[in-house]
Amino acid sequence: MLLILCLIFILTITIFLSTFIKNSLSVFAVSILINISGYYLTTKFGENYAHLSPFTYFNLSKVVNGELSVVVDNVNINFLNGSIVLMGLTLLFMFFGYLVLRNNNGKSKSLNPESHVAKYEEKA
């Protein structure tokens, strides 16, 4: 379950980034950079808030057996919190991605010269 949520979270971040970056190789590189640096920074420097970071839960075996909560000294790192954080942030990225795409589609329709020509021809 946690593995599936991690994969969906990574895919959601990648799709969200693709709304801003048009080059697919750049999206791939930025997504990898964000995920690796997020995991590293969370486990090395964010001990107090590690349970709120989705990157903490990428190390599935240590989360499930409780080793990561001992190493980081944060008892809130567990399967349930991981599921809540990953699902919540996945839904948040999906919502913001939807808003960005909806906004972009509205702007592109109003900037499309063919739509203005069609409206003018309908009135005439």
C-alpha cells in the first residue's frame, strides 16, 4: 500500500512539473532531483518534521519495521502517517495541477485568433 502511494506521489509530482516545464527530459531530471534531494534533506536535517515530509516514506522497509523512526528519533514516522501524508500531498498536487491546466486552457482559448474570427462570422 505504501509503495503504491509513493509511486503515485512521484507520478503526481512529475505530471505537476510537466504543466510548467515543456521539455520531457527536463521534467524527468527535475523530478529526480526533487525526490532525491527531498529524501536526503529530510533524513539528514529535518528530524523534527520528518513525519510531515513525503520523502521520508520512500524507504519502505525502514518505515514498516520502525527502524527509521528510531534512527531519526521521531516516533511519528509510521505506516499510518506515511499513508496520510502521501495521499494528502498527492491530492493537493493533483488539485493545483488541475487549477493550472484549467487556467491555461481558458487563456489559450481567449488568445486563439480562430475563436475570435468564428465569433465575428457568427454575428455577421
